[in-house]
Amino acid sequence: MTYLITGGAGYIGAHVVRALRRAGEQAVVLDDLSTGDASTVPEDTPLAIGSVLDRAFLDRVFSEHRVTGVIHVAGKKQVGESVARPLYYYRENVTGLQTLLEATVEAGVKNFVFSSSAAVYGMPDVDVVTEDMPCAPISPYGETKLVGEWMVRAVGAKYGMATACLRYFNVAGAAMPELSDSGVFNLIPMVFERFTAGERPHIFGNDYPTPDGTCIRDYIHVEDLSEAHVEAAHYLAALPTPQNITLNVGRGEGTSVLDMVELVTEVSRHHELPPVVVQRRPGDPARLVASADLISAKLDWKARHGIRDMAVSAWHGWLHRHPRG
Ligand code: UFG
């Protein structure tokens, strides 16, 4: 098959492109390069530079490259920014998806994998979240992902398109330093940034109802995540009748902020800068851990990397991007 990977020059998309190629599939990257990096696209993989909001451009890409499946990774993903710029998030994530789905339908493409997020769950008060739990996002970002899932399911049902919604948990690490996340919006890179500035990392609150008082998250290595996309695409291609599948992509294992900060400190050898507890950050659920039962039952997939691999590879990526420390 020939898969169009939107956002394929970004952190997650670049990993998906490699996983697809390893699986023997053809990849075409579509990216507006607003946050992506063209140099991460393999030389023999076509790169179409443009926006998912540009319908004429999308139509050209579909027909020029004879696309047979879509993996839609492009999107805006910063929770805080989505609160400050809700309309921008709705345009990029919702109108962008709508435009892409219109082009997908028009091109007669029958497989569509959508990047969703654990942010659709909001603040669930359970040990592990299962896919059938009610969704109650608490940020415009999470809302755009939930609306996106609705749109994908409705369009799939109407047009006989097999669709997968993958709810990512906390993505970390890199398959190689060049592919590491260039942003500093999540816990691990934020700790590196503090270290680089000679400052102590911040822990946002230690009075949560968890064993060490800090928030618990389910971290997933980006390479495992990228392989889940390939398996989801293969699952869709093998379905006798088109349907939707919605899956958590996590390991089903929680790690506290304190444990992660200690691991990152050890890996980067910054013991001289112990963490300091500061105020809670608004909107953080105490615990967000996936049930990974459904994904392991439905797909030929299992996470292979633990949190140490994520911390070590993220550190190598950081050193690559900040060679002078
Ligand atoms: N944290 C700190 N100190 C920091 C940075 C983060 O204590 O310097 C804490 C946060 O408060 C949170 C945990 O580390 O408790 C993880 O925070 P991240 O910002 O790394 O990730 P989130 O869990 O907030 O968000 C992630 C993704 C979102 C997605 C969400 C789903 O980044 O895109 O999971 O719940 F929406």
C-alpha cells in the first residue's frame, strides 16, 4: 500500500514513516513544515509541502502519488496553547481533518488512521482508563481530538472507510537522536532544559492522591507508538467489512513525576540539581494510565521499550540538539 502520512516530517510522523518502510509499505509525507523538519524525511520518500487545510493541494497529492491509505498525524498538540488560541486549534485540528477527510473520500481511499490523544478522557478518576469510558476533555486541544474521532467514525460509517483512532498516552524517547522531539513542552525535555540552564527541575505539586504525591502518567516510547500505527493500518486493511477501532496506545504502567525526574537525573548525571516542588499546574489529572488490554487483543503489538529507554534516548536527542550543553 501507499500511505500518506500527514505530519510525517514531525517528531511522531517521522517515526511512523520509518516503521512503515520497515514493514515494506510505501510512504508519502505531507507536511507544512510549521514544526516539522524536512531533513528527517528519508531521501527516497516523497515530501509534499503544504497544509491539510488546502483542498486543491490535497487532491493533487492523492492523485499524483496514488495514495491507498492515510495516517493523519499532523496537528497542534500543546494543551496550554490551545487554551490561549482555541480557534487556531479548532481550525488546524478540526477543519484540517475535515478537509483531509473530504479529499480522502473523493480519492476513494478506504483506510484512515487518526492520531487521537488520552486528552479526550479529561480527568478520569480510575486506575486505568478503558476505551469505552465516557470522554470529557478539559482543554480545547482534547476537544479537537474528540470531535476528530466523531468525524472520523461518522465519515467511515457513511463512506465504507475502515478507520482507527489511536489515543496516545505520554509519548517520549526517540529511535535516533536526529528524530527526537524538538519542542520543550513535556516533562522530560522540560527537565533537560532546566539542567541546561543550571537550574533545578520543577515538580508541579506533590500533594496529589498518589503514593508519592506526584502525578502518574503512562509513558510510551515513540518507536513503539509508531509500530502501533503500522499494525493498526494492517488491521484495517485486513478487515472483511470496514469498521472503526478506537485504541489506547500506552503500556498500561504508571510512572510518577518524581520517579521520572529521578530517572532523568540519573541518566543525564545531574545529581547536583535535585528537583524542587512548585505549585500544581492547573488541569493535571492525578493519574492517567491506559488499559492496554484492547490494543494487545486486537493488534499484533506489544510495547518493547521501558521508561529507561525513553529517558536515555531522549537525553541523546537533547545532546544532539544542544551540542554545547
Ligand atoms: N510536569 C512537572 N514538571 C515539569 C513538566 C511537567 O511536574 O516541568 C508534570 C505535569 O504536571 C504532569 C506530568 O509532569 O503531571 C506530565 O506532564 P506533560 O506536560 O509531560 O504531559 P501531560 O500528561 O500533561 O500531557 C500529555 C501530552 C498531551 C496530552 C496529554 C493527555 O503532552 O498532548 O498527555 O493527557 F494531551
